[in-house]
Amino acid sequence: MTQDFTPEDAAASLPQRDGRRSAAVTAGANRAAARSYLRAAGMDDADFDKPMIAVVNTWSSVTPCNMHLDRLARDVRAGIVAAGGFPIDFNTIVVTDGISMGTAGMKASLISREVVADSIELAVQGHQLDGVVCIVGCDKTIPAAAMALARMDIPGLVYYGGTILPGRIGAAEISIQDVFEAIGAHGAGTIDDDQLKMVESAACPGAGACGGQFTANTMAMALSMMGLSPMGANDVPAVDPAKAAEGERCGRLIVERVFAGDTARKYITRASLKNAAIACSASGGSTNAVMHLTAIATEAGIDFGIEDCHQACVEAPVICDLKPGGRFLASHLYAAGGTRLVAQRLAAAGKIINTPTVSGRSLFAEAAEAEEAPGQQVVTTIDTPVMARGSYAVIHGDLAPEGAIIKLAGHAIDVFEGPACVFDSEEDAFHAVQDGSVGEGDVIIIRYEGPRGGPGMREMLQVTAALKGRGVANVALLTDGRFSGASYGFVAGHISPEAAVGGPIALVRDGDRITIDVTNRRIDVAADLVARRRDYTIPPLKPATGVFAKYRAQVASASQGAVTIPNPPPAQVPVQARQTQEA
């Protein structure tokens, strides 16, 4: 969000002889002490006249998604130096979704997006640097970097560390999605301990983020389509030798953007956000993209919300046959022609708008250079899509007055009706799935897992994968939490207002008949919610301390991107339910 300290404040403080932000730190007799510190850190007289570029790294040894980013930073620094800049390294954090999934640690994942964005802003603004390259990996670091650049509106770009390669069991390729599903199969008794360990041991062969069109690869594509990442750089897998050249290119490009005066909001616009949403739909991407794109828009002060994301899915059918709903992984997309090929298809069909990119070339110019691999089966055309509708939809109704996001990729269901099986935590729902207490025909509801209720809005991959692994297909799952990009099936998340603020989902009871109607964009319950609300008191929330308590106090609704703001508006909880209004 808009801060008390703004980029305009920094610009106003610069010496008139030098338009660089960093001159406020390095130029003039009064800055001798600052230069003394910088000399100790490796700068000399010639360097003080160069643009100072932040290389913000989310490197960590805890996860394959980020464990190689320190190596990629060397290439970025080399590009900065070659282009006439001086690189300054900073580190920030990552919380790994795949490791924390299904535990209390997952509450930290979405919260980390805000912390990463804040830390980038503080490091860059605190040292008045001229530009920034954000090197990112696991899910939340990608939108966090874009949010920070949107806030500061200085020259910047985002460089994604790349996808992991497929794991293998014999001739079969697998991904982390198969491990989560194997957990469900193990719980059902269809595979034994040794078989589970075989899948576990093979799924992640080395560095790189989760291999399907899950949240990381979805957002990496989104930022390329938005123009905030150089087209093609994010597509290259983590361990591919071509990654080195892409890192150096990113280093050169950021210095070019500084000299040209091109700031982040040149690329983050309503048009580019729509392009990103279109690509998310066309690729069969993660529902988390809705939350992240709206958060980036909020930070940039752009009127772009969940209904804009829904409209993108109305306009763009799924043309990529990617997991979790399809057959292929992100490494296969790279080999087929990558994001350029997807952009080319969308541009030819008139689905996207020509916008500038950090490469210095337009989106359409980049798309025109797509090289389609002969015989590739990953990317189809608009006329022969993998799925005629987009990958998700925004729905409303009794249970979601502010909206919910339903995943459409990977199934063809339009209407689902069944009895509610209500759980007040993810753990309770997972245990019920594993012991067979819920099953075919049920509507599983997991509540008090929203932004404030969690706090932190956990993802429910552990539950959806367990259902898949147990072979339970005819089931729906609703939550005020989120779903992983690896989740698929008839699932709707981000239900707003959430239970923790008294949203209607808090009033549902076991056995209530729930109807989800994709065509009419409705999610309703056959119950007298008005009468129930008269007797309802919001229960005490789960205790939260430290950063979790700060987040709970400042987070806005999921329908607003779950951004943190000083005084979040209260949820608009309806007085009466739809069926009462119609009576």
C-alpha cells in the first residue's frame, strides 16, 4: 500500500547535478562517512558514479525451489557490472509451502508474502538504491517481489529461479503432486510403506520449484506476460545450462532500465494485469493467482479486482495441457515453446493487449519470436482448446457474498449438490478423509482458516490430494482458506467474508444441503441463515502472537487480495440470506 515514505520523497532529495537516487547517499562532502562504509564494502571512486543496483535474493537451503538462487545471483551480478552498474546484495526469507503443507507452519506462508515485500522495500529505500533485481523461487516470493516494486515504483525486474525437472519411477515421470496423492493412497491401504517411500524419494530430483502449473510457475508466467520479468528468462528450468545467460541478461536489463528511467509502474498497468490473468486462465493455472494479481494491483493503486480475473477466464479457454489437471509439466512447456508460444497464441486470437516489457521490447514483439517445437502437444490453440472455459471462476451466493474462487481446470462439473460435512480446521478435515468419515457425494467445508482466522489462510493440498489418493472423486470442498496450485477437483476457496469475521460460512451445520452452480456463479445453502445469525456469536479465535497477531490485525479480506493495511475495512456480512430475500 502507499507508504509515508514515497519514491517522490527520495527524488526530491537528490542533488540537482545527478538524477540517480543513490547520489543522495554517495554525492558531496556531507556523504563522506557513507562513502567510507561503502569503500570498506568494495566500492571505489569510479563506482560512486555508477547506478547502485540491489540484488535481492530469496536464497535458502531449506527447499529445492530456492536452494540454487545464490548461484544464479552470480550471473545477475556479472550482467550488472558489464552494463556499468554496481551490484549490492541483500537477502530475504522464504517459507516453503510444500514442506509446511498440512502443518501449523503453513500459516506462515501467505504472511511471508507481506514480510518479503516489506523487507525488499526497506532495504532498497533505506539505501536509496537506483534499481533492483528480485531473484525468487517458492510461491509467495514471486508476488511479493512484484508488490514491492509496485510500491516503490523504481526500476526493477523479477527473475524466477525456474522449475524443477520431473522425477522418475522407471519410465514414468512424476512430481510432488504424486507424493501428496500417494499419502492418500497409503491412508486408504492401496500402497504400502515401501511404495510410498519410493514415490517420496523420486519426486524431487534436484533444484527448482514445483514442476506443474502450480502457483510458482503460474506466477512466473504471469509476471512475464505483465512485462515485469524478461520474456523467456523465467521459463528456463533451474538446472538448465541456459539459466546462466538469462541471469546475466537480467543484470544487463536492470541497468538499461535505470538509464532509461523506466520504473515498475510502466509495466504494472491495468492492461498488463489483464494480460497476466488471461495467461493464468489459458495455462490452467493456480487459483492463488487471483489473490496475488489483486494484491499487486492494490500496491500499484490500480483498480483491478476479482471480477476482472473472472472476466479473463470468460475470455480465455485453457490451451495448455499442464498438471495438475493435465498431462505435462512446466519443463515440457519450456521445451514446447514456453511462455512466448502461449503469448503468441493469445495475441493471434486477440486475447491480450500489446504492452511494454522490461526487455525493452513490446509483448507482441517478444511473442512473435516464439519457436514451436515440432509435434509438441503441450500448447493447443484457441480454436481447439484443452478446455473451452477458463481455469477458474469467481462465484457468489449465500455462502460467499464477497466472492469465492472455484477451480475449473481438470474437471467438467457444472453443478454439485450434497450434504455439508463441516470442520473448523484443516487437521480435522484431513483426519476425517483419511479414516473414511467423509466420501462420495459430500460437500466438505473447512472454515476458520481464512486470512484472520488462521491466521494466514493455509492451503488445503493435503486434503484434496488425500481424497484423490483414496479414489474419492464425487466430492466438493469449500473453504475460507486457499488451495495449492497442485490441488484439483471440485474445490472452491477464498470464501469471503471468512468465518472468523462472522461470514455466512460460519453458520453452516452438518447435513445442510449445499448447491454449487458454476454456470450461474452461485454457492448457496438450503438453511435459514437469518435465524441462525440471531443466535450466533463469533467464537474466540485461535491464539496468535508476534507477526501472526500483527497480520491478523491488519489483513484485508481475501476478496481484496489479503493485503495488509493499517485499518482493514469490516467484512460486509449480509443481514439475511438469499432465499429469505426472495420469499
